[in-house]
Amino acid sequence: MNAGAVSVQCGGLLLAVALVLAGCATNPVTGEQDFVLMSEAEETKLGASYHQEILRQYRAYDDPELQAYVERIGRNLATRSHRANLDFHFTVLDSAEINAFALPGGYIYVTRGILAYLNSEAELAGVIGHEIGHVTARHSVRQHSQSTVTGMLGGVLSAATGAVTDNLFGALGQALTRGYGRDHELEADRLGAQYLARAGYRPENMARVIGVLKDQEEFETARAEREGREPRAYHGVFASHPRNDQRLKATIHAAREYRSENPLPDNRDAYLARIDGMLFGASPDHGVVRGQHFYDLERGFALTAPEGWRISNFPRYVAFVPKSRDAFLQLDAGGVQADGKPAGELLARLGTDSLDEGRSLQGDFPAYTGLGYAQTPYGARTTRFVAWVVKDRVFMLAGAAKDPAEHDRYDQAFLSVANSFRNLSEAERGLARALRVVIDPTPPGGYAAAARNSPLDDATAQLRLLNGDYPDGEAHSGRRIKVVR
């Protein structure tokens, strides 16, 4: 056993730590005994609690018809699952991330980001079926229980050794974003294929979903390499199946025993009609990133990052990070109600009477900046603070360097971003508007022609990716395809 590992056996040896009262339950899928620390009612309660946390970080996408469509497909699959008794919940999140995940108790999420890259109702059913498989096999519950035991043991160990252990939500959160491990992901594929077949879809659509995600992974990896950053991929383990994965083929073949003699159509046209007009990329409510610029149309301001820095836009903040990743600058993108001038607002929120080198900044909006010593992701560091008042709301910017000796060098970059804070020009207002998925007939010339007026980077490749023709497929006359405008 590796140092720090925990071995748990039900019906066998007891845990060596008397503080842990282990529980065993029958797995609804396998019929075998699983190590879990909660009842089904507790699982549902935990999922409901985490659901509120998810909706604090994201929000449901504002399209009742699309939400109802996903809900209908999900419930059709869930009633064919091993836990049809659960009250499943299905939510489309307003996020550009290409992701789907499940919480304990039957809470299933798909992002509009992943919906943009799927090309049929059957593929959507494949994604949802996979996530239902995680719920029915109790993967998140087992992750939770194992993490709880590890945390309890870690607490005992840390009292004696001073060691630091991961918290529970961090462990479960990592599983939600990166997958549960190859065996659990393959089990979710197997169950998803079964549920597809039982609901009337062809189970082969599970392999098509894997192909979509594999193409996305390859495109994102290539782009990340060009941009000098880490790739952002959907469920790393799930997406990394080889194209000719024999284990995946076997799971799909096994699911054929459940399929209907008259399978449902893939419903490509119906699916495309449902996502026609859906937001693509960042929501304009959170501002948008275009190259080195961040535009907030609702509040009417823009900022520019230094050359080579990357801007990452999240619902609650905007991060500016250099390629070396040894500094960060973060803008509170939501703002809070301002009752006074920038200097007073900044000092009040920092809980101090003054900042070093405090001074006003010249620009389109009232602003104040200074240096303070604060806790950062790198520990206590000298930090550049800036505050603006925009339409009676205060926006704060904070930046620090990983190496304290590098602060002066990076502080110039921090100030360049601060000094770029400006009113949106008319041209920038056009760039700040939302992009949407639009279903159009293929133009003469195929994807290359469709890409000529596209706002996307590497537009021809991205259009192929969106339409399931990556890397070198072509759209033919008469076919309706997804474009972005």
C-alpha cells in the first residue's frame, strides 16, 4: 500500500481507525457490495446542496424550450436506468465550457458549450446517458465516501504530523471536471449505451459522442500548444478513449441486446432546429474576450492585456495571466454597489486607512490605485490594487507576482492593464455583442466559404469541428450546417 492510501473492505477487515463507522450498500447496477457512508435519502440531500453551489457558480441557460427538450430526453433515459425511482433533474448551464457532469442523487448538467458541438438528438442522449450511468453506479457517492474516510484519517494524521489534506469538495470537484478514472468512465459508457438502446436509440451513438469529444480534444490540444498554455478538455479520461478502443466497442456491442427492432432516428434536423440561435462562447452578461481585449457591453468598458498574456473569463471574475504563469491579475467582473469615490471604496473594501503610493488614475472613469500587502494564491505578497466607479458600481483589480523579487517588473504590466480601462468605442461595441449558433444551408465552396465572414479564430477548422467533419471533411450542397455569427 502506498503511503497515505486507504484500503476499505466490506464484510472483511475492519478499518484500523475506530472513528470511522463504515457502511456497505448494494450497488444498483452490479448487485455487489459498495463502501458508502450515506443512504439514498442522504445522497439526494447532498446532491440538492451541491446543486445550489453549482447555480451560484453558473446559472441555468435562459431558454425554456431547450431546457424542456433536454429534460424530456433525460427523463426518457432515466426511466430505463437501474435507478428509475430517483427524481432526476436535468439542467443546461449557461457556460461555454465543453462539459457535462452528474452530482449525487440524480442531478445532471450539460453546458451549452457541449451542445454546440453535438450534431443530433441521439448524440445528446449519449452524453446524458453516460452521466446517468455515473449516478446509477453511484460513482460520485463512492468518491464522496472514500474522500470522507481519507479526510477523517488525514485529520488524525495531520494532528500528529502537521500534514495538509485535500478537502472533500475539492476531491469531488476534481472528479466532476476530470472524470472518475478510466474504469468508472468505461462503466458509465457501458451503462449509457444500455440506456440508449432501451430508450430506442442506437447504442452506437455512444461511440459517436466519443468521436466528437476526441476531435475537440485534438483541436484544443493543438490550439493550446500554439498559444503556450495547458489544454482545456472535457472529462479528460472520458475524452481520451482511443478511436478504436476495443473495450468501448465491446460495451456497445453488449448493449445491442437491448435495442429496439425499430430504433428511433438520430433526429439531426430536430436537434439543429432546437439549438438554432443558441449563444456561442462567452455570455455577454459576463463580458467577452476577443484576442487581447476584454469587453463588457452591459457596463460599457474595456481592458487590454499585455502582449502574450491570456485572458480567462469566468462568471464572477476575469483573470489575466502571462505565459510563464508566475503572476496573476484578477478583475472583479460583477462589481458591487458604490456609495462613494474610488479611493474610499477601495480602502473600505480592503479594511485599511491607506495604501502605499496611493494615487488617482487618469482615464474615462474615476479610478484610484495603490500597493498593499495581502494574501494571494502565492501567499502573502505585495499586491497592486485598483478601483473604478462605473455607473454607481465599483470594480476592483488585484495583481501579484509569484516571486516577490519580480513584483516591480510585473507591476508595470499590472498598471498597463489598469491604464487601458476605458469606455467602449462604437467599433468595440460591435465586437462585444454575443455570438450565436446559426443553422444555414451550406454555401458554394463549403466550409472555406462559410469561414470567410466568420468571427471565429481558425474558422474553417472550427466550423468543421462544430459540424462533425474535423479535421478535413467537407459540407456538401443542400446540407444544413452550423455557423457562428
